[in-house]
Amino acid sequence: MGRRIVIKNREWLSHSRDQEEKKMKKINAMKIFAAVLAVVLLAAALVGCSGKSDDLDYVKKKGKLTVGITNYPPMDYKEEGSSEWIGFDADMAKAFAASLGVEAEFIVVDWDYKIGALNGKTIDCVWNGMTLTDEVAEGMGVSDKYCKNAQVVILPADKVDSYKTAESLKSLNFAVEIGSAGKDQLDALGCKYTEVGDQTKAVMEVAAGTADAAVVDLLLAGNLVGEGTSYSKLAIGMKLNDEEFFVVGFRKDSALVEKFNEFWAAASADGSLESTAKKYGVQEAIIKK
């Protein structure tokens, strides 16, 4: 009888030890998992911080901020016979680059592939009267809004009064910049259009008679068409949308976004933003901080 009790006790002790070992293994596995998870999260955080600082360091090390633009007066353009890019955006980009201790370099980009050019490091930012759209917000790190704008129709001056409704516009053949906010407006209205390289080319198509009308930014239209301009026989017609906003686009998670916002606040405070805006006639559109 006593022998059977001893055997049973031994069996119970063995079972108990097995259960305890399994319990300890489970606890150890959980500890290892928690430790690995902590390391992964820390590494992700460090990579995020590194990505931000690396982009700023990248620009500083190469000594220049490469700015993606199109020909777009009064924001980015060249005067006849000059190789220098000037305009409200161009001048502010030069000042921003100087605040980083580098020079500004301007590269004309295909507007439809601006995000690819940014991510491929052909350029470091897109600064060219760029409207804040879902595509821009999803594909770039965007600055604070810096300028107000709207989309307007450009027509021969003697035809403006004939096209006052959205329905009437459907009979026209438009020229519009590829991938632009103006193109989005025409898509929404169901209008016919041909895409061209930039907004100034769209206006040229109307002046040449190869398009009935164009849709461009109000800021550009006020500078480019009407009495006293190069296109005095063209005029601004319907406004197609309510107020929209310009932003500067950088790579996602770039520290340059914060640097730009700090620069814009400083330029607002010291008066340089206002004086540059007045130089190019856009003082009513700028957004100060």
C-alpha cells in the first residue's frame, strides 16, 4: 500500500514539474516577444527621426535646394533675354535656401510627374503655385498654406459674355495644364479639353485660336491677360471654384516642411514676405503667419 502511494506521489511531482516548466517556457516566450517588439518599435522611431534629419542633411551637404517649377508668372518666370528665374515663388525660394545655408537651383518639371521627381530626388521641393489637392496631400509632405487662388476661364475678350454658365462651357474646346487643378474642374464639369505642358501654353493656345478657352489659376490670369499685358485681346471669364490654396511640397516626413513653416513665419514678421509680394502684385493673395 505504501509503495503505491510513493509511486503516485512521484507521478504527481513529475506532472507538477512538467506543468511548471511549460508555464516558465510560456512566460519566457512572452518576455522575449515583448523585448523583440520593443526593439522593433524603437528602431522604427529612430528610422523616422533619421529620415527627417537625413533629408535636411542631404540638402545641406550638396549645398543647394533643387526646386521643381514650371514657367508660371508671376510666381516663376524669366524675363526676356535673362537666364535667371524670378517671381514671387522664385524669390521666396531663394530666401528660404539662404536660410538653410545653401543656394536655390530651379528645374522645370513635367507637372504630371512632379511627385516621382520629388521621390527620386531629381528635385527637393515643388514650389510653383501648387494647389493643395488630395493627390498632393497624399504624395508629399506639404507646408502650411501660403497663398490663396481660384480657377478661372480665359476667353477672347469679345466672347466672355457668351459663356456665363457651366452648361455653356460644354460647347467649348479647352486647353489646360496636364495634371492641374484646372483639369480637375473641367473633368467635374464634363468639358472637352486638350492637355498642354503648362498654364502659359494653355493661354497661348487660346491666343492662337487652336483652343476656344483655357482654365488657369486666377493669379496667373491677372498677370497674363487683359489690357496692358501680352494678351490684351483675352480676358478672364467665369470663376469655376471657390477659394483654393497653394502649398510647397517636400518629400514625405522631411524636416524641410517644418523649416519652411518657420521661415514663412519669420518672413511674415520681418516684412520681407509683404515686400516681395508687392513687387509681383500678389499681396492680396498671400497668407501670413
